Amino acid sequence: MATIKYSEQIADVEAAKNLGLLPEEFEKIKEILGRTPNFTEVSIFSVMWSEHCSYKNSITWLKTLPKDGPHMLAKAGEENAGLVDIGDGLGCCFKIESHNHPSAIEPYQGAATGVGGINRDIFTMGARPIAQLNSLRFGDINSAKTQWIMKGVVKGIGDYGNAFGIPTVGGEVFFDECYNVNPLVNAMSVGIVKEGETVSATSYGVGNPVFIVGSATGKDGIAGAAFASKDLTEDSAKDLPSVQVGDPFQEKLLLEATLEVIKTGAVIGMQDMGAAGITCSTSEMSAKGEHGMNIWLHKVPTRQANMHPFEILLSESQERMLVVVEKGKEALVQAVFDKWDLNCAQIGEVTAGGNIKYYMHDELVADVPAHDLVLGGGAPIYTREYKEPAYFAESKKFTISSVTEPTDLKPVMQFLAKLPNLASKRWVYNQYDSMVGGINMSTNAPSDAAIVNIKGTKKALAMTVDCNARYVNADPEVGCAIAVSEAARNIVCSGGAPSAVTNCLNFGNPYNPEVYWQFVGAIKGMSAACLKFKTPVTGGNVSFYNQSSYEGPVFPTPTIGMIGVLEDKTLQTTLNFKTAGDVIYLVGESKNDISSSEYLYSFHKVKNTPAPYFNLEEEYKLQNVISSLIKSKLINSAHDVSDGGLFMNLLESAMVNNLGFEISSDSSIRKDAFLFGEAQSRVVITVSSNSHFEEELKKLNIPFTKLGVVKGNAVVVDNTNYGLISEYKHSFDTSIETILN
């Protein structure tokens, strides 16, 4: 039997097209190499030039996002994750990424490996993960397929995160029919690192050895980056090998071994093997360090025999990393990974020049320039055309007068309290361990952002994920600015100061001009809000092609992950009503606006309306006022008005301790708009009875309304009793689990 000569398997344009490359991209590869690539080489380019790895259709606009801020230690694109200074010689490392396509095909492993991958991005930089969050979007909750996807995703996240030992402390869950085929699974990880203990994803020093550590390499996940860079179709299930398989116990060993090996001082650079596996880590590290590598693929520990070079290179098997070691210190590294019973195999060495040469035994199977493979190097960059969709102009025709105001508000209240988008997500979060790993939450009472204490200091971290995709669909620029603003508002209402942002930009096919218009608008809105709040974008990822061939694109969903700092953890402010007799105030101005609200969209079924009222200057001023009130220790609770409007805000604050409220509405505004509208830049606070408080608010020169008082155990509006808090709480708590069980 003749020996396969991989170097002689010359590729053609049809092979390139089958791998997801455009004909003109194939010609560019030939120009770069000065020859026609073989199949292994074109496979390498196909994954590295996929949208998932190269951002070729988004980088032009991503570069316009603000990257500078007062706390920045690593700017977007410089490292695997964002890094900001939080004082006391500590940095916060954080990032959010998507695992949408794998989760649509195999929900459990798709979601689980998303959690594993984002945590590796954190600890390969030398940071210990301390908290996880996630943002999940599913289709119609009453559909059997959605329930199957949801149950698999949530179990995958819970099983992996719980076993790995990092608590899940926050997140969001949203349902809409646009996600029926293509759910969104965005995972965020936050870690802490001491100053001087970070590691960069780089490679340099001719002769320095290159190691692969962690799990063995298998055929799972091959071409996963390319799989995530195309639309879902009815045949996507045939791509099931593109879904990786995770092992959280192996990842826990890898975490401890990684942090230990960094302390040996032997590590030059380190990178997680995520999308595109060995291909990506070798090329990105080489390009950053302006060196090359010789890699011997037959030395890679594999789970299957006789794997082809392209399979080893493109495999996305989980729990693996590439480590470049200072020559002469190999034994130090080997000893650490032996201690943790993990593979640690030298598979190459650093070379001069910029090319990576991949060998299979004695055969050179691929010879490619690292710089031309990567983002910011020779990878193609496109500026796509975009145009405003017809629905946008049509939405502007909506007027509130076209909706008849209900004469009885109680059915609306009951409907909203059990609406899956607004109801308790306890069915989800009860599957997550929020205390695993000895996490030190300062209080069990809920706040608008998750708060995690930083051990050994008086500080705490605040963290949140936010995006109302319905608002973004209605107006991408305004909707994305709202997403950033609400994330900041949640942190401020919890007692923190916003610091920086990571994002996960989930959109449809970028070749669709209307989808690309949504993307461009979202970037503009994000930029404006991040500049205003001084929260630079530290990184994240772009996930295009979130659409099916038969249901079209999902709502544009630019998920915002934000972290902030509480300089004094005693300033943590929770959302729950504390004591009967406390006075309830609304800070900010109510508007005669029900646009894009759950009330309008889900109760009245009116679905094409503008984004809710929003003014960035008013939002900025509101947040400064709330921060000032918290620092002055004048308030007992703070809770921002968001999805579901003022009614849901008050109900959420009331249900914690079963304390009712009696309020009066504003006669100048329709009662449904007052209670259920989602106009932005409003926060409900409570204070102990204090005749001087309103004088303090007036000094701050901001609109406010005295709503009423915390009283009894019922919902009372304008002297009308709309039922007991306990009745609403039962519906709120059990809605989702009743549907799913």
C-alpha cells in the first residue's frame, strides 16, 4: 500500500469553496504562498480566514469602538481576554464569547464546551476564574424543540460549571420565536490575577520548545470555526462532528497546573486551543511574537489512530493549550503537568522568520506564513454594503393612541408576572451552583448586578450581562446604547462604578445588507454609550450567521458584559424593600411611551414599534445621582426600571420579603404607560421616612416622583387593590417550570 503524500495533494478552487473560502480568497492564498496550496494548507487558511477567527466582515467597524480607559491593562485584541486594574495590586480579567451554532445542534455539549472555552481564555492569562455569567436566548418556550434545546443548554452549563468549581453568579434568559432554530448561548468568565503574574499569548526565542498540554486530540470539533461561519440549514445536523466534547474535571486539573507552571518562570507564552485548535494557537502566537515554528504533528497525543494532518490541525478537542517554554527549563514544566497527570508533549520549537512548518514524520505537509493567517495580518478585510430595512421606517408610524388602554389593569399585571421573559428564572439558576469554590458573596439579597467580594480587600466586583434584543431590532443604534447604559445602571444601582466592557455581537448573515445595517448601527450606539460612561471595550467576539435558511436572522443581539468595582463593599445596595413605612421614589422622568415593551409586544401583540424613550445625557446624569445617593448612605434600596416597566420593578422589590406597596400614578400619563412602559433612565429607590430627603433630591437637579410607601402585602395603585404579593410571587416563581415540567 502506497504511503500518502499529503504535500502532493494539491487543492483547487472547488476544494477551497467546499471549505468555505471564496474564489478570490483562494487566489489570494496562491499569491501569498507563491504557489498552489495543498489540501492541508488550504484547510489551514479556511479556518483562520473564517469569520469566526478573522472577523473579516466586522473588523473595520470593530476598530471604531473605544479601547482606552482609566483602568486598562490590556486593550482589545492584545490578549485572549480583557484586563483592567482594580487596585490593590490586582487585575480583573474577563471576556464573553458565543457557542451558538454548536448549541443549536447538540445543546448539552455545545453549551458545556462554551463554558470550558471561556474559562480557559481567563486562566491562560494567569488569572484564576472566580465567577461565570451567561446570556441565553431561546425560541417559543411552548415548542418541544425549544424545550429540548433549553434543557440541554442549561444542564450543559450547570454540569460543566459546577464540576469545574466556578460559580455562576448572574445572567439573563430571553424567549422569542426568532430564536426557534438558532438559540444564542453566550458565556462570560471573570477572573482575578496579581500584578506581575500575567502571561501573554506570544512566542519568541529561537530554539525555545513548544508544548501541547492537557487532553489528547481527537476528531471532535474539526472545522468548528468554519461551521460557526455559515447559516444553519436542515442539513446542519450532519455537521455534528463539529461539536466538541468537554471534560470539566480535566479542565480543573488544567487550571491548577497552568497557574502552577506560570510560577516556575519557565513560560514564555501560552494560549488556549479554542476555535481552529492547533492551527490558531500556533499561528496567532507566532504572529504576535514575530517568529515562526516547526511543529511535528505525529508527536501530538491523539485519541484516534491514523489521524490525518488536517484533522490534527483543525481539531477543536477541549481542555488543551499551547505553551512556549524557555529552553533549558523543560523539566520544570514537565514536572508540573506530570504532577497533575496531564499530557505534556513537546511538539515543536520556535524558529526565526515568520513561517510555521508542519511536519508529519519526515514529510513537510504545510508551510504557511503566520502573519498572513491572522486578524491584523494578511487575513482579508471586507467592508460590506448596508441599507436600512423597510420595517424601520414602518415602525416609526406607531402611535400610542392606536392602542386602547385596558379598563382593568389586573389581567395585565397577572399576565406580565408569569410571562417567561419577565418571570423568575429559578428553573435555570437552581441548576447552577452559585457558591461552589468558596465564592464569597456579600449578601444573598438580590441586587441589579452580581456582587463578588475580593478576598483580602474591602472591595467587591460588580458584574452583569445585558441586552434587550427587541430594542436593538427596533433601532440598532439606540437599542445598543440602551444595552450598555442598562449594564452600567445595574452596576451603579448595586453600589459600584462601571469599569469596562466585553461584548458578544450576535447577528445574522453579514452579506445581507439589512443585517449589516443592524450591525453598523449597534456599533455606533455601543461606541457612544461606552465613551460616555468611560467603559472601554476590552474584547469579546462576533458571531455572524445566526439565522436559518427558512426562518431568517435572529434579532440583532449585541450582548454587553460589564464589570465594575465597589471600592467599599459595605456600599452594596440591594433591590428589595426593607421595612414597612419606607417611602418609594421614582428618580427620573416617566414618559407616555409603551414602545417595544413586553406589555405592547406580548400582551397586545403589536410587534413593530420604535425603541423606548432614551436620552444618553439624561441616563448619565441619573447614574451620577444614584451613585451619589448610595455613597451618602441615604437610601435603603435601588432597582432600575427595565423590562416590564415600573410594575415589574415594584413587584420584584416587593416579593423578596413579601412587603406590599401603595402608590399613586401620574395623571398626566396614561396609566398603562406609567406602569408598563419601558422608557429608560429611571430608578426606583426607597428611603426611611425623612422629611429632608426631597430637599436632597432637589439639590441634585433631577426629576423625581414620590410614588408612595411600602405597606401591607398587596399591590395597591390609586387606592385600587390588585391582589396579594404572594399570589403574584407564586405565578412569578412557577411559570417557567410549569411550562417545562
